[in-house]
Amino acid sequence: MSITLYERAKAESEGTAERTFQRPGDTVPQSHEQSSRGRVFLVGAGPGDPELVTLKGLHILRRADIVVYDRLICPELLDEAPSQAERVFVGKESGRHSMKQEEINALLIKFAQQGHLVVRLKGGDPFVFGRGGEEALALAHAGIPFEVVPGVSSAIAVPAYAGIPVTHRNLASSVTIVTGHEQSSCLSPAVNWEALAMSGSTLVILMGVETLSHITQRLLAGGLHPDTPAAVIQQGTVPQQRVITDTLLNIAERARAAKIKSPTVTVIGSVVALSDFLAWFQEGVQENASPLAGARDVPTQFPFSSLDAIGGGAGGLTSPCRGAGCPRPIPLFLAWRRRRHKSGT
């Protein structure tokens, strides 16, 4: 992979008014200019597509002495590090950790104390369920200089690649990002799914496919409408992407039947119904229970109605109107449900 965004932007800017611009990472010493004390960069690699890494993250990666990387980062990004850079895998998956978190923290500290420029390459964003906060605290307590390079979070990018905007002014004015791997303690209480059911917010659940049945049962118990649209997206933003859609009531069984595996992002809320019209990423496999599947044409009009909302954050967005004989607008949420029932799915 070759990304030359900075060089291209620099060339295009020639002849324009002079600007003060410092290339990201210009203060980072080159590998052969190591200081007596190293530095650690917590870099977000993005959700999977290697082109979603940030320019600053890429620039720092190309100067790394050591790259400590996770399981979900795109392997192509490792090719961007210098050939002589050491690459250390510390990835985790459910029930299988190649290294404990405390050991990873100690490793980062050791490498930095040896004077190395260390890139801790993490999937998505380091501070969004990436344990970047834990690693930053360990570095701070050890007196190690560090910087955080935010990344494109899978919580936003993966739904976008499935044609799901996590907010829409007529459907959802807020989004809640929550982990599907609960770790209950006195400092980190369990997720209150019943409260989230009443929030009216789009729910984006990371790492929750194994517990999806339990999660949906608790959301239903909390009062979330059983016909609320839901989607499970596996391996989002890459060609292997798979998208399963159904109602809240059925989504867990649908995902199980389709043998959906981690990594996944689950989205629950009426914005999911928009994926029938907005799905644009055609390389992956779309597996939709909705009868709107296959109708990927973008509607020319979205008339709005003040009818009462139904379900979590359902809002008043109506079904698309096509032609002069457009029927009375009905909420998109209802249209999605009625078309599913009419098709017998």
C-alpha cells in the first residue's frame, strides 16, 4: 500500500498563498536519532480499510522503531513501518489473549525506556473500547512521554459502510456506543440495558455478537419495541463485510443462523431502515431479511410527517415517495415493518 496524501497536497498547494503548516510528526526523531528516553504513540489504525488510517498516524508509523499491534489492524499497515522496525503482536480475541494487558503495559514501558520510538497500533480509535486509556495511564505513571493519535472508530465507520447513519435529524438525535463485553466491578458497573431501551438513542454495540441474545432480551424487557430495526455487521469496511438486518426480536437468531462471528458491530434503532436505500459499499455481502433488500436505488424524495414516533428513536421520517401518485406518507419505521410482514419474512 502506498499513501502519499501529504506529498500530493503539498504539490497541489504550490503557487497558492503561503501557509504555516507543520507536517504531523515533524517533531518525532528519526530512528537513528533516538533520544535517551523513548516515546510511545498510541495510534488508531481505523476500522479495517487501510486507507482510513489518519495522515498523522501513517507518518508516525513510517518512523517507528517498534510497532506493537493488535489483532484487528489491517496487515498492510505493517508494511508502512520501516523494514528494520520490530513488529510485536499482542492481539486478543474472546477467551484467547496472546498477552495480558499488564504485560502489554510493561512492554511499552520497557521499549520506551530503551530509547525507542514505539507505535502502539490499535484498531479503530485507541480511546474507544481499545484500552488505550489503561495504557496511557501506565505510561504516565512510569513517566514515559506519550501521544495519542485518534483513529476512525468502527462505531461510526462500520455502520456508514453498511449505509447506516448513526444519527439523522428526523430519526435519532443521539447515539450511544456501548460494549457487548461487560466487566462489572465497583468501578465499572454493568451496562443498564433497560435504561438504554428507553433512551430513544441509536445503540451501537461493539464486540457483542456472542451475547446478542442476552442483550436483545434485556432491551425488550426494558420496553424497546420488538420491531425496531437492527443490523449486525461483520468485518466492516473491508471486502469480506457481511450485513444482517432484521427486527430487534429476531436479529440474534438471524445472526446465529448466518454464523456471524467477531469482529462485529451491532446497530439498533430506526436509522437501520435507511440501509435499504443508502447501502453503497458493494464489495461485501448484503444479507437482509427486509424485503427492501435489492432495492438499492436512492429515493428522490423523503417527505416528512409529524406522526408519532414508534420504537427507539423512530422519529417521523417517511417512506420514499416515487412519482405523482405518492400515497399518504407513513413513518419509515412502519414502512420497513409492513414490507417485511407483507413478504412473509
